[in-house]
Amino acid sequence: MGTRLDAEWRQASMPGGPSIYLLMLGLSAAMGYLLGLVLAGWLLGATLALLSPLAPRAWVRGRSERYKSRFDEQLPFGIETLASGLAAGLSFEQAIAYAEEDLQEPARGRFARVTRWLYLGHTLEEALGRLADTRADDSLALFVDGILLQRQFGGNLVQMLEETASLLRERLELEREVRAVTAQGRFSGIALAALVPVSAGFLLAFNPTYIRILFDTWIGQLCLVIALILQIAGWAIISRLIRIRY
């Protein structure tokens, strides 16, 4: 679990170390417990303490996905620019630096790391290997593996890079189509997850006597806990159903 949390934090390009992530999860659990304790009692508090860390974790995962989407959109252009530099007679180190100038973040930062590692004396294999290790990304792995295989067995590097860029563009188009098809399922999951807390908030604000039984009695608290668990389970099932591997 610690390794997974560390990977999530680093892939989201968050500032600071993963210890901040653990602190965020701990604070959210403490705030959830205090909120449940004030509203009803220790039963709801314990439930919210277990469920509250899901919110910051979902936020970090969403940031990681947005970072990945931007990187995947920029990578084909970076590869094409790299191929153009090599075709013009530049060395690989010079072509990487040339491609870096035309890119935006986050792809620019990844190419800059390779340039920096090469200037520090690392071999190209080591620099590309470290680049692939810093982020688990299929598109980046395809790019790195193609270059490493070409250096081992030979071949036309420029043509290989152009074909890789074309393949990544097709993959990006497929990903956009999949997101368009699964948009209804994603919004259904969001609406389902927000249904209970939003409804409870409105009732507490405008007609608290109608809903206080859920907080003042043991049976009401138990029903509320079961409802929260079922809501999270439904959201998780919908998220799993619309997740397409390709």
C-alpha cells in the first residue's frame, strides 16, 4: 500500500514528498471522525474516518490522470520533433534538447530530465531507463523500448520514431472515443456518490427535524452507515465497469 501511495503521489507531480500525502489522508480521516462524532456519534464517526480518505485519494488520482492525458497528447509531437532533428543530422543528445525547446509541460520536463542526465555523464540507455522508471506510462514505455531496441539491433531510427508517433496518435484518438462513449457512466457514478451527502445537507439546512432521526437513534445511524457503504460500493462498481483496457 505504501508503494502504491508513493507511485500515485509522484505520478500526479505533486510538490513535496509522499509523506505529505500520508498527512493529507490522516487529516481527512481525523476530520471525518470529528464530523461524524458531532453529527451523531462514534459509529458514524468511525465510518466517516474510513471513508473520508477516499476523497483526497480520488483527487490525487484525478490529477494524475489529467497529467497523463496532457503528456500523452504532447508526446507524439515531441517524438516527431526528435525525429526531425535526427534527420537533420543532429546527435541524439542535440535532438533531445531541440525537441525540448518546442514542447510544453509536462512533456518538456521529461525531455529536460533526459538532457540533464546525459550531460551528467549517464549513457543514453541509463537516461531513458530512468525516464521510464519515473512514471508508469504505456506510451512512454513504447517510445523508450523502441529506441533501446533500435540501439541494440540497428535499423532506421528516424522511421521508427515517425511510426511510433503515428501509432501514439491513433491510440490517443481511440482513447478519446472511449472517453466519449463512457461519459454517461462516469457522470452516473459522480451523481450516485453525491446523492446521499447532498440530500442530507439540504434536509439538515431546510428541515432538520425530518432527518434528525438518522442521527439521534442507533437504528438511524446504522441505516446511514449502510447507505454510505452502499453508495461507495455502487460508485466503485460503476467506475470498474466503465474502465476499458486497450
